[in-house]
Amino acid sequence: MSNFTMLQGQSVYKEVVTATDPYWDNGVYYEGDKVTTYQSLSDCFIEPMEAEESEYLPTGISLKDSRWLLCDHNLNTYREQNDDASMCDTIYLSNPETGKRKVGYKVFDKEEWFEDDGMELLDSNSYNYILVKEGKL
């Protein structure tokens, strides 16, 4: 008898930048320091984009510079932030603190799934995000 187990996704890492409070020292004003940490988001799935899905990408972005991120985490997107790449979330597909190559992807846009009354397979808090390699937007 075989056991059925649900697919478990991988972890991706969301960049979180915070700043310490500014301060005065001997009459000199100092800005707060920026601190970058990485929040692990579990149960995510990364998929390549297919050729027929290129219509979802902005002009000039190639399929090799984009990915689908399927997860139940709510992220800030480029589209929601008035096309400001500095305000949308940055995602790393592997832990940037331990890897040699740190490649970030900006969260470009999202698709939301809304389940109908009779639909029980989809979680109502699931999102499909379009990721675009950092520096391409």
C-alpha cells in the first residue's frame, strides 16, 4: 500500500531592509544604519515561464530573466508600488547569506486565486507571482 503525501515546496528568501534611528553625537547628526536581513518563506514553488506566457512580462524582459513564484505569502509587487522597483519585495531563490552567487528577483506582479463555493482544492490565500531578475526593471 502506497502512502500519498502532499508536495512540499522549497524555501525562498525575502530581503528585509530596516534602519536604526538617526542620532546626534557631539553636535553631529548621523543617519540611521541600514540593516539587511533575509526572511525565509517556506512551502514555495519556483517554475520557469513558458514562451506563451511572455505576454505577462514587460517589453525587453526575456524568459530566462523571469520565474513564477507560487506561494501563500502576500508580497509587495512592482505594479502595486506604482512601478517603483525600490519599493517592491526582492526574493532570492537560495539563501544569500550562505551562497556564493546572490541573485535577487523583484516581485513584478501577482495573480490571485479566488475559490468558488464548490472548489476545495485551492487555498484561498494562494498567489502566483511573476519574478524578474534584479536590475532588469
